[in-house]
Amino acid sequence: MDHLDRLARRIDAPGPVAVLDPLTRNLVGGHQAEGRGDPAKWAWKNGELNMYGGQFGAHVDNSVSVETVPPSGLVALAWRHPYWTGYPVAPGMTLTWWTPGLVANGAALGQLVIGWYDVAGKALTVVSSTTPAAPLVATVPERAAYAVPAVGFTAKGVWPLGYSVLALGDMSAALLAGERPVGEGSPAYSVTGYSHAPMAGDGRYRDIGLDLVEVTA
């Protein structure tokens, strides 16, 4: 109760806030989940990789071009959240990360990766899988507030980016069976209204309401 009160009154920080809806099946936004639109939705190291196509429109498919492989043997491509350091998470949650589009398109994938960051945006640790033909399922560690999903390529080439999914819970069986949840995103919200009052007829219970408006800029 006190936490919600402080949140609504912006006592600890000005906001915005994240809402982790357990019914959300894909935290990646709609166009990004389909591999479409502005390449700035992804991050990579200049000189190693480039993306083409999406700069011409939100509905245009992107292709990934791996141009140089460094001595480490891996070229990283990360999925950016439109507002925060990464996708908001809470310690103890389970996440499923997969890029079946790249797998189906024959990309030279060596790793699936999730990087964990604290609330200040400081890197904590990384979890990875060297079997990208199957989803990576991981538990959010202590102190983590954000997850940054990524992949690692092992060879030069050009491939359509295609579909990706970052899901709450273990969705690996459903994804391997062919499910492809539409990207719903994980928006930032501003609290515009707050109500907190005893329930009519029984003061032991409270009616609590939060009015949220999505932050788009």
C-alpha cells in the first residue's frame, strides 16, 4: 500500500513506471518483434554488422549483414527497449528469449544472450545459450531491473531478421510447437490518477485505482 502511494506521488523518482502484466506474451514491440522498421531499435558495433530495409518504413522488413567477425568469434546484435536501458523485469521472474526468424532463415547464430542490468543501468551479468535452435529460458537474478536480449553471429553473411520473442515465463514448449505471440511491447507509463479508499461496508479492505497514460516521447 505504502509503495503504491509513494509511486503515485512520485516521492522516490519522477517516473515513468513499468507495468509487468503477467498476461503479456511478448515484451518486444509489434514491428520490432517482426523484424521491421527503424534499425535504431537494435544495437550493434559499427564495422562488424549493419542492418538494411527498415529505414524505409515501419512495415519494411530488415536484413542483417555481418561484415566482419572479430577475434572473439562473435558479432553481437541487441534488441533495444524504446525508453529504458532494457526490458523491465523483476528478480525471480522467468523469461524466454528466442529468434526463430533468424533460425529459420539459416543465420550463422552461435549464441542467444540476455544481459542483466540494475535500476541505474549498470551491467550485472549475462546468461547465454550455445544452442540457438531452441529458446533460452532464464531466471532474473537479484538486483536486476532490466533485461537486454541479444544474439551472437559466428560468420559473415546476410539474412532476413524475421520474428523474435521475449516472453514472461517458460514458453519454450509452445514456441517449439509453432506458437508466435504477437509483439505487445512493454510501454513506459505515467501515473495520472490515484485513488485509495475503504471498501464500502467493510473497512478491512481497500479499493485502489491507478490511472496510467503511455509515455510516447
